[in-house]
Amino acid sequence: MQRIERTFAGRRLVIETGRMAKQAAGSAVVQFGETMVLAAVTVSDTESPLPFFPLLVEYKDKAYAAGKIPGGFIKREGRPSDPEILKARIIDRSIRPLFPEGFKNEVQVFIYVVSADQENDADVMALVAASYALNASKIPFMGPIGAVRVGRVQENWILNPTFQQLPYSDMDIVVSASKDSIMMVEGGALEVTEADALEALTVGHRGIQELIQIQEEMLAETRAEKMKWTKAEVVPAVKARVDELVKGRIVEAINQKEKHTRIEAVELVKKQTIEQLLVEFPENSKDIKALVDETEYNALRSQVLDTNKRVDGRGTKDVRAITIDTQVLPRAHGSALFTRGQTQALVAITLGTANDVQRLDSIDEAGETTKSFMLHYNFPPFSTGEVRPMRGTSRREIGHGNLAERALQSVLPAFEDFPYTIRIVSDILESNGSSSMASVCGGSLALFDAGVPLRSGVAGVAMGLIKEGSKYAVLTDILGTEDHLGDMDFKVAGTETGITSIQMDIKIEGLDLKIVKEALAQAREGRLHILGEMKKALAEPRSDLSPYAPRIVTMNINPEKIGDLIGPKGKTIRGIQDETGAEVTVDDSGLVTIAAVGGEAMERARQMIQALTAEPVIGETYEGTVKSTTAFGAFVEIMPGTEGLVHISELKHGRTEKTEDVVKKGDRVKVKLLERDERGRLRLSMKALTPKPEGESRSSEEGSGGGGGGVEAMAAVGAQGEQADGGEGGGRSERPASDRGDRPRRSRSGSRGSGGRSRE
């Protein structure tokens, strides 16, 4: 067993190999704090027949890592959760460019989180473990690489901030890199500048270089001999004939401005060329197809680098034409149809109540958490004119939805100010590149259309890169073809003030910060142009919500009254909901949320709750029911569950021999609240509401049966036990634990902090 221990970012970092998963091609355990991850990698001995490199990354949070048992009936880990898929994608996108070109043996990377200290996120350490396992194995891999999470709290940069620090950070950015170049970026921020984002990458890269040095120290002793594999060699004669037949025709084909016309023209050239060359070279069918594809690849790239002209006729900084429609769905709470070129997103908003939150269970949290802002992205096959099987939500759809959700998260109002659960659905109806950024733009417009008070509009743009040697071109608002044949997909979303979400993937071995800086500046230009077009359609949130959206009001009650509102086993609160049709929730602080589509139902529910939970005010007059009579007076219920004593001397002016001479049980009477004693008991009076008869002496009042009406009377109340619990009891029940609901706040998926509405 080999092991190395260092201090990184102020915490203990341990990398070891040779103790676990020894039959895998390579394995490593990385511990950071008390969070531990195991990475195990395997490779097939033969080349896959698939036309692409078959890499699979599986990331699994083990419930035992946090001392938990999985929920549900099955009680075992099931299919990957969204956060697990997002973390697997981070690893996949970071390592995929570093396998040699032409290597097509199937590779699998398994990540198990085996210990979770609920302070340190395992995702970045998982990438370090995967990097070490791949480099130490026989699998050809151009590493090592590393990854860190970068945060900033009060202008201080923090590497791998803890879960407790992230809510105070204005950035949450994951960076992976080799020793010299950036490989992948994923994260969100609170409207930071391009300069801040670039500095975050610089800070992160310095930390990564330290992680790579630690790996190299161990690899010097443990690196295995790399497996033998052979890259398919192209027959020179075949290449010469392909160049001769294809070059001129493919340039003409790729310059068709309309997507499907371009695809049809390119496919026709390919089909005719392959058919002709198969007659000449019948044994080289795979080589012919690969060479025709390579000719298309080279033609597009050369045209952009040599002429700055793209296949649809735009320059490198041009954004496609934009059209926007709002209020397209009459019954949705908000909607927008955003079209940019041949990419179109139909985005709809639904506003729900606290009962609509998504409940989450994670090994990174001590208990259950809730999420009240969601963006779901759907990419049906008809959006690209294709026929393909539907097998549920894809990893790509989850990743794109999370990117767009994070972009909008930062500008949402605090849940306390706008207590709605918000669900956004983005259905991609047409796609020719940058559909996730269309979802951001459409989502911002749909939220405005729904009347959600966003701080600002948000737009996004996808940037591309074509690089050959030292020559390169950065492209704004890339097409699907440019994404496929280019070297980078760099998505940046934000407001006029700054960046809220960022994601970068590359297909080359790395990217220097000079190009990243240029891409960020060019992305800002594109984003501001798009925001300008969006403002023409809808510049600010609508002043009112949809008539079909629930109205929500909040009111505060005394926490001691929560039991009165809920009632025995929730009977009282359910009764209010059944009678009014409103939805009522209450949290432990006494904040009551009332939601109803109609204003009448909401007002009726509010009045009922107020009647149940109102606090008596000294000097006010109340109408109540006589609950019982005694020798010294009558107990009157002036509010549900709240009783006070009308002493016999306060029943009427003049002497009263017996309480029953004036009132009887069940009578409705008007009383005035005179005082509340130190124990909370209420002293009421009926006679204070009637004028005093002329000529009546004070002695005649004091002579009423039952003695004086002061301290002695209140003491008598205590003796009777009727108000032993503060004078407002009678009817209050203990609140069942099952009826207590946490009030949710916004929470992001796959990324913590930088949101302003997260619930920890």
C-alpha cells in the first residue's frame, strides 16, 4: 500500500492506493477532512465497435457514509440522483479530452463516496481520486489533473469552502485543470464581474497545481506500464482520393445558411463519395467515412480561421436574430416563447405553495432539506427533426436544466418576500445550438410574465472556439455544427451587472487563461445585446400575478398559539382548509402562510385564523359565551380557547347575591378586558359597559357576595384551576410533530451558496 498525507486548504488530505479495489485496473482513496472517496477504473482489452470513445463515469453517494439508511420501501441505493449525475458529468467532462485521439477501448470510472463529514463536498476530491487511479493504471491518459471549488467570502478567496461557508460566498465555482491549462469550469455567482470570474479561475488553478504535485510524488513510485494499443492508420491512397472528391463540394455544402439544408447537402456529398470510393477501395469502408468526416471538420475550421466567416454567414461576434413572445399560454402562470436563429424554447412558469416544495435527502445534510425553485429542461427528438427512443430524462437534460436554474437562482426574491414555490419548465421545440442559454432567456422572460419580482433580467450566450496551433477564433452564439466541430463550449449567463452562471467544456488538452479572458469579454458583449432585445419585449415584471395563480399572504401569530391553530391531530387547521378552500401552513416561528386562488377564500381563512390566535387587548370590548359559573363569578370565553373571569362584583352595578341571578352557563354577554395579571389571567367586567346608576354608593358594590374583586378574586381563580395555565387555555392542544412543516427557502441543485434563497 502506498500513501501520502499533506495539508491542503488548511485541512488534512490523504491519497492512498493498494488497499481497496485491487483487482481494478487502477484505484485510489482520497480523504479530505473526514470525507472519503474511492475511485476504481477499468478498461476493456479490445476496441469498441462504436464510432466514439465509450467512457462511462458513475458517481454514487453511499448512505452509510453519513450513518444513514436510505428512505423508501426498498432501503437501498437506487438509480443516481440528480446531484450524483451532475457530479459524474463534472468528472466525465474533465477527463474525456485527456484520452488519446483514436483510443476506443471502453473505460469505466466508478466513484463511491464512503465517508461524508457534512463539511467538505466530495465532488472535487472524487476527480482527484479518478485522476490518480487513471494515471496509476495501464489506461493511456494524459494526466494528472486536479479540481477545486472556489468561493469568496468578504473579498477573501477560499479553496474548497465548507458547506457552512458557502451560504456566505458570492461564488461557487468548480475548476478542473492540468498543470498548465484549464480543462473544465462549472459554477454560479451573485452577479460577479468578468474580472472576478477570471481571478477565481487563477486562484483555483494555483490550488490545482499543488494537488497535481502531490499526485506526481506518488505516481513516481506506483505508475503501471501503459497498455499497448494501435491507432488505425489511414491508407494514403484513400486519403488522396477523398481529398480529391470532397474538398470543393464540402465547402459549398457547409455554407448553406439553413440547418437542415446544410445537413442534407453535407450528407449527400458524404453518401456519393462513399458509394464511389467503395468501388475503388471495398476493404476500407471505415476509413472512407472517417476521412470524409475529417474533411468536413477541416473545411469549417479553416474557413473560420482564414476568413472570420462562419457557415451561416455571420461574423465571429454576431448573435443570430431573436424573436420573443410572452403570454403565449393563457392558463399558465407565466410563459414565453424565445427564438434565437433556429433554436426555440417554450418556457412556462407555475407558482405553487409551501406544500409543493421538493423534499431532498442527502448524505451532505443532517436531515431532510427542501427546494422551492426548480427548472426542468426537456429536449425531445423532434427539436432536431430526429427519431430516437425515449428513455426518461437524460443526463444531458439534467445538466442543462441545472445550468439554467443556477443562472436564474441569483436574482430571485427571498422566499420571505415572495413565498411561492416556483417551477420552470423549458421545452426545446427547435435546436441548433445553445438551447440551455435559450432556456435562461426564456425563463427570465417567463418569470417577468408571471409577475415574479426578479432583481434583474438574465440572459445567456454560448461561446465557441476554433484553435489550430497559435491561431484561434472565439465565436459568439455557436451553432450545433460549430459546437460539434469546434474545440470549446463556453456558456456564460448573467445580468447587465455581472455573471450568475458559467460552464466550460473543451475538447483539446487545455486552455490558457488569455483565451478565457477574451471569451468572457466577448460573451459580455453578446449577453448585453440579448438583454437589450429582451427588454424590448418585456422590460420588467408584470404588476400583478396571473388570475389563475394562487395568492399568498402571511401573518405572524404567537408561537404559543400554534397548537390552537393546528388543533388535535391537525383537526382545526384542516377544518379551516376544508371550509375555505385555502391552503394553510405554519412554521415553528409562528409564520402562517395562506394560499388561495380566490381572494374571498384567502380573506375568510385569514379571519378564521385571526379569531383563533388573536391576543386579547386590555380596554377592548368582547362578546363571549359564559362557560361556567361559580360562587365568585363567571368564566367567559372571549376568543376560542381564551377565557377570563367576570368577578361577581363586576357583573352589574349594585349588590349581587348569586352569580346565576345575572348570568347562566351558555349566555352570550359583552365584557370589557380590565387587566391581565402577571400569570396571564384575564380580569373581565360587564358593569364597566353600563352606566352607573345615580345615588349608588360604593359600599353597596363592595358588599356583593363572594368578596372583593381584586387579588383575592384572582387567587380564587387559581384555586378553581380554571386558568391555571395562563388564563388563555381551555382548548389548546399539544401540536403533533407530524403537523410541523419547515418553511422552505430556495435551494440550488448540484451547487451550494451563491443563491440567496438556499435552505441549509
